[in-house]
Amino acid sequence: MEYGFYPLAWLFFIYSFAGWVLETAQAAVVHKKFMNRGFINLPLCPIYGTVAVSFALFLQELTHTWFFLFLGGMILSAFVELISGKLLEAIFHRKWWDYSNQKFQFEGYICLKYSILWGLFGVLCMKLLNPLVLRLGALFPPLVGEIVVWVLIALFAIDFISSAAAVAQMKVRLGRIDEIGDGLGVLTDRLGNALTRRIQRRMVKAYPNLQVEKLLEERRARAQQKTGEKVFAEGCGFYKLTLLFFIGAFLGDIVETIFCYVTAGVLMSRSSVVYGPFSIVWGLGAVLLTAILYRWRDKSDRYIFVVGTVLGGAYEYVCSVFTELVFGTVFWDYSKIPFNLGGRINLLYCFFWGIAAVVWLKVVYPRLSALIEKIPMRPGVIITWVLVVFMIFNMIVSSLAMARYVERNTVADPGTGPLAQLLDKRFPDERMERIYPNAIIVDD
């Protein structure tokens, strides 16, 4: 089943509403009163819609096998739940949900019991609910359906902005105005204190963990403990993770190049971009492993290996589907390797991710972290932002070059505009095939 923009939008809003009903009903049973459990004011829980859309995009290939569909649903939903939970905690310094008292849980964000339910939900969605939801959506005349979708998107955007403004005001109260920026602070003032206070009261009522006064006390206590000069990229923040991304991308490219040469006797490019030996998959993998497992870096090697194997496999699978959907190109194919899943991942390389997680957290990361923190503050900030600008430019050019390469090889008349001529001159087929030797164009 093909999912375009409007079908995905229908799925997002319908599952978000269904999730809100489920969460609100559960809260009403537990607390004996009505509580709006959504982040926004509309009767929507976006995490349910996000998971449903993720299922539709990434689990289509698994619908022929119930077990892998269930397993994929578990892993994908756990990934979305983990990332969402970490983002919300980064904003509020409190967990919106906490499974710490559950068995087989990870950092309080995910637990085995609910992951199993998500897995069953994935099977139910892909086998039964999605076709039913899309058939119901098709009952609307096309124009009416499009109008309804865009009205919902507009309402959702307005509601999300107002909720974000309320969050910004809460962060201002926490003394975090320097991290928010003047623009968002002005936006908060313009929306009015009455509106933001109403939203804040609802959030605190629905999620008692978000009590602002407690956060203020903890903030003051942490401030009193801080002494001495600032250290560049201290802890596990933006600057540390950004530099680790570049280091991981570079090392990943070198390791893959050496591995291919040793095992296949072929020296080939493993880069994801047209400028420099950088593997984006490995760079993002290094950031993902560090951000998620940072608090658990002192755990046993076996624990980190298992988590790294699961996370690495899920991450590589998502990257493979994403690049195929966006670029129409398969960059790696493991179909000939035993125990593979759709040619996107295989058991052996998942174990490599687990080994890489142990080596990274136990050996490489501590040394790199210490070296990064020795960089003086001002040069470190400048170097980081120069690298960010370079990589953004690099990725944009790489995307344009790949899109043009696919167009040249799939379209009878690919067009000859100024940008197309420049890309044809700078990135002809020979150069693209040298940079991406394993890229396979997928026929629609």
C-alpha cells in the first residue's frame, strides 16, 4: 500500500485523537477526574500519530511476516517513545511519563510491557486499522478531504506554537532565557500571560512532575554548586555531540573502507557526502548511542552490547528505508548475507553495532570527551559552528547531486536548467558512481 501526504495526515490525526481518548480515559479511571493528557490543547496526543505514521512508512515490507511486523512495531515505537521522552525532559527537566517502577524498563522512558502492546498495535494497524481508516477517509470528496486536512494542520500548528510559548515562559521562570533566545521570549509576551498561564496550569495538573516551583528550587541548588571557570562542551550537550558526530562520521568511513578492503580486496568510497570522508550513518549513530547511553556508560559491557545491537539494527533499518523513500536509491543491500531483514539489516552487522557501542562508550568516548573539553571556549565554539555550516552545505550539495544523478538515469528528458547544467558538470555519473559505488536506483 502506497502512502502519500494526505493518507499519512489522516493517519496522524485519527491516531492522535484515538491516543488522546485512550490516555484521557486511563487518567480519568486512575485519578477519578477528567485530565487532558496531551501536550497541546486540542484533543490530540501527537506521539500516537507519530508512531502510526512511522509504522506506515517503515513497516510496509514486514506485513508478510507477523513476527517481524510485531518485532518491528516494538522497536520502532520504543525508538519514537525514547526520543520523545528525552526531548520533553530536556525542555521541562522532568519526565512526562515514568516507567521506572516497571520491570525491564530503560531509563523510565520505555518498558517491555508497553513495548509489547505497541508491537501488537503495530500488527493491528498494518493488518486491519490502516486500510479501514483510509477507506473512511476516502468517503470524503477529494476537495473536502483536502480542506479538512489543511484546517487540522493549521489548528495543530497554532496550538503547538501557543503550547511552545507556554513552555518558553516556564523556562524563563527557570532562568533559562539565554537558551531560549529573544525571539521566542517576545513571542511569549505577545501571546499574553493569560493564555500561557492557562496552558501551564493544564500541563501541571495533567503531569504533576512538571511543578515549576520544585524545578526552580533544583535550578537554584545546581547554580550554587557551580564554581570555577566554564569548560567547553562539558557533559553531553550540543557542542560535545556535534563534534562527536564529525569524529564518528570520519572514523566510521575509515573503518568501513578498511573492512571492505580486508574482506573483499576492494578499496572503495564509503562516504555519504560528496566532500570529505564522512559517513552520516555512523556520525548520527555515534550521537544516538552517546545521547541515549550516556547515563549508562558505567553499565556492564554485556548490557551495552545488547542495547547497542538492538538500537543499531533499528537505526540502520530506518536509515535504509528513509534514503530509499527520499532519494529512490538503495545505498546498501545485505540480501546475500544470512539472517537479513529485507536486505536492509542483518544479524552479523547488528552484532557489529553492539560491539561498536561497547568500544565507543568504554574506550573511545572517554578519551575523545577529555580531548574535546581541553579546547578553549571561544575557539571551540567557532570551530563547531564552522563545521556545522560546512556539513549543512555538504549535505545540501550531496542531496542535489544524488537527485540529479537519479534523474539522469531514470527520466527520458531530465532537463537542462542552470542548476542541472552545473550539477552535470561538477558531478557526472562517473564521479557519483565513484563516491557511491553501492548505490542502486530503485524503480517505482
